[in-house]
Amino acid sequence: MQIIPIAGGKGGVGKSLLAVNLSIALAQMNKKVVLADLDLGGSNLHMMLGSGKKQAGIGSWLTRTDIEFEDIILDSEYRNLRFIPGDSEIPGLANIQQNQKRRLIKHLSSLVADFVILDLGAGTSFNTLDFFMTSGAGIIVTAPALTATLNAYLFLKNVVFRMISTSFTGKSPARAYLDELASNGDGLQRVYIPGLLEKLEELDPVKAAGFMKKLERFSPMLVMNMIENPKDSVKAEKIKRSCEQYLGIDMEYLGVIYRDPLQDIALNSRLPIIKYKPESVISMAVYRIADRIIQKSSEEPDLMDIRSLEESYQNTEMEAEMDFDYKMQDLENLLHSGALTKGELIDTIKSLQYENSVLRKENNLLKSKIVSAAAQGYKV
């Protein structure tokens, strides 16, 4: 069983959209899936899943003694997919206690399924970070906007800090050093993590070794949502470089999802887009992501080398161009229907040609960097 937490760093980037549709896609591929709504302060997955009926969920289970965990695991209308609602109307549910969190994680980890998808709340509360840390293969959903990409990076930075904090416990010089940094206002946030790790290894080499093992198993995956053109997909490279340089994290590019007005129509109809229009550009992107997750789950666990990571970014950029071609076909259909003038179509094509030429140049630059890295003796 593989747990896949899905986080966004900030609200409005489409993490719940991905969680719902990815769960359905995996279930359609004959995988046993459980989707859990862990946005405990604002759970609404039951509406996105198409079920308007409110039923007892995690909040009821945590606050009542007459409900068993199995009672809140509900069958959905989709074969192979079960659902655990959140109960957002219960006061204080967004700030559950440590013992409640441990109890919940224990039950989620014991579920019988191929995949357990966790839709997490926005922000960087300890609960959200700890839920994300239940797996080394969580998904970060972001968007091309600067605030969204920045929040994705800051979310991962907070995860690393949380891993450090939970690794260096008890009374030790390393713990005292961390407490001193934390007491200096934003001193901990400003610290350079590779330098901090060197200091902690000096103060407590045993626990530092334990932390490094955790970090090696931590390989989050990135999904760029709401892109408008292929150029937007390249922005993921900036997040990747920042995570490698400042956090010591290798991150795989899992896929891109184009903005599509059909999603709003599907949401208003209380239908997941993958059911409302399976052939939509969003649905095709989700199916690709599901295929990639299934492929990864069947591989032997190992650290990814440079070539594998770089190929994930190049493949995703090619997929962005393919999806864009699909959108162009939609534009052509609009032209034939009379909803779009020839002048508007020409302007759109000119803009796309320029953006694609920029993308090709950036890809050529990326390839030259890979060749250079290989020549210097890096693993390829």
C-alpha cells in the first residue's frame, strides 16, 4: 500500500481537483484506492466527488467513542474507490492534538488498499506537515504564478525543518542549538540548511545520520497546474534547482495540467472533470499522472540518478506541448463554428509559435547542462 499525500502550500492551486480525479483514474485502472479528506478545517471533497450528502467522518470519529474507523470509510459510486470525509463543521478540528494525529495516521497506514490519497489543507501547520511526512512520495501542486511557486518551495522548506525538529529530540547540544535558533525570531527560517546540517552533524553525529536517512527517502513529486502555454511548465525547473541547492531534495516532475474552463462547469455540476469529460485536456493529464504513479510503484525503491530526474522534466515539457496541440484543435473547432474569427486565431498562433521557440531554446540549454554535468563525472 502506498500513501500519497497531496499538498499545495497555498489555497487555490488545485490540489483537491488532483486528489479527486487522480483517485478516480487509479480506481479505473483497477487499483484499490481510498481517498481521505484531511483538509480538516475546510473539508469539501464530498462535494467535488459528487456526493452532496454529509456523513460522519474523521471529526466524528475523533470526538465520539461510539464510531469505529471502519464506519467512516464510505463506498463511492466509483468501483474500487472508497472515501473518508473530514467533518469540517466540528469546532477545533483543524487543530487536532498530537495523540489524535498519531491515532489517525496509524489507522490510515493500516488501510487495505493499493493507494491511499490524502488531500491536505493549505498552509504549513504542524498537522499538515506531519501528514505530508507519512510518505516519502508526496505530491506538491503548484501553479505558474510567482506566489504559488514560492509557496510550494516554502512548504517543502518547512517540511525539511519539521523533519530536522523531529529527528533531534531530547536533551542534546544539537537540540539546544535548534532551540536557540528558533528563539531568535525568524532566525531558523533564514538559516542555510546545508550549513545547519553540518553544524548538527558536528554536535550529534548519530541523530544527524538518522536524519540523512530520512532525507534520502524523501522524494516529493511536483505537478504544475493551471498552465496556459508550454512555457509555464519550465517554471518548475526553478523550484527543482532551489530544492536541490538549498534543501538537499531531489524532486521529480510528475506532470502538467492546463487550465480548462470545463473544470468550472464540471464543478458547478458536482461532477469530477474526469467523469464529466474524460477526453478533456485535464482528464488526459490526470490519466498520464496516474500511469506514472503506477509505474513508479512497481519499480524497485532506489535513489533517482541525474538522468532519471532530468528526463522527468524533459518528458513533462514535451507533454505540455502535446496538450497545447490538443487545445489548438479546440481553437480550430471554434473557428469552424464561427465562435472565433480568423484574425483572433492568427494572433493566437503567432503567440504560440514564439512561446514554443523560447521553450526549445531553454530545453537546448538544459541539455547542454546535463552533458556538462556528465563530463564532470556526475552519475548519469
